[in-house]
Amino acid sequence: REEISRAFRRRRWFSRAWTLQELLAPCVIHFYSESWSFIGTKATLRSIISERTDIEEDALYIWKSGKFCASQILRWASSRECTRGEDTAYSLMGLFAVNMPIIYGEGGEKAFLRLQEHILKQSTDHTFFAHLNDSCLIPFQRHTSKRTFPASEPIAYATYADDHKLPNSDFSCSITAQGVKMTGKIME
């Protein structure tokens, strides 16, 4: 049993881009070994899965679109691998409830840019900008780092900490040909 548990932890499946959606969407998942021995369920293996994937146990227990902030989801995606660059973005569409055309051949960076544009059109989640600043407090100040918005890939969100909160704000934003257009105000 312990050998199966160790093998389960080492599975490459945990680092795949599509696995994030596969882990979060279903309420119940049954895990089996290669020899079809029952290992456990998503609920009973929650702490192992959380440790292996960096996904909070709460998210594994009950997934609700909109309950977890954009930066958390993108942080979970930041270390995932895919064979096609575009799948980095396409594998996240369901988690953000985004519908957009799948265009294989456009490249991963362009697909991730389109994903962010679609998220911006329907979201008021301001943590989406938190990766721009080390302190994750005020995303609109001048930055000396080379971080940009929109980000070119989810790795930009790797260091986002869930306990960092953005100030209350009342603004809207959109991506234009000139960049990101924001209107409104930040309230401390």
C-alpha cells in the first residue's frame, strides 16, 4: 500500500496542464494503480494531491467557479506542462468559464493573451493584476521589474501569495491595441 502511495505521488499526470481542470471539475474521482488496484478518492487523497500540485485542499474538496481568485488559479497553472503551447491557455478555459475559439498553430503566448482578454471581459477579479508587483498590494504603480500585463504565460503568477490582498477598487479595464485601458479608482 505504501509503495502504491509513493508511486501515486510521483505520477507525471500531476504536472500536466489539463490535469488542473480534471482534478477540480469532478466532485468525485477514483484513483487506481496501473494494475487496477484502488488507491483512493479525491477526498481521501486530498492532502497528498494538494501537496503534490500546490492546489489548496478547499479547492479540491469543493470547486466553484468564481470562489477562487484568478491569481490563485493561474498560480496553480504556473508549473504545468503541455506538449502544445496553446494548451497552456486552452486547459484553463473551463476553470474561468471562458468560451473562445481554439486555434492550434497560433502559439502559446498568443493563446494565453487571448485567454486573458476573455477573462477581463467578464471578470471584476482585480487579483488578476497582482503578479505585476512583488508586494501584490497596488498593481498600478510604476514598476522597475519586467513584468507585464497581460502576462505572456502563467509562470508570471508563480509567486503570487493567496494572503496578499489588493486594495478595494472600483474600476474597469479592457485590452486595446495600445495596451490595457483602466478607468476608475483605487480606494484604500
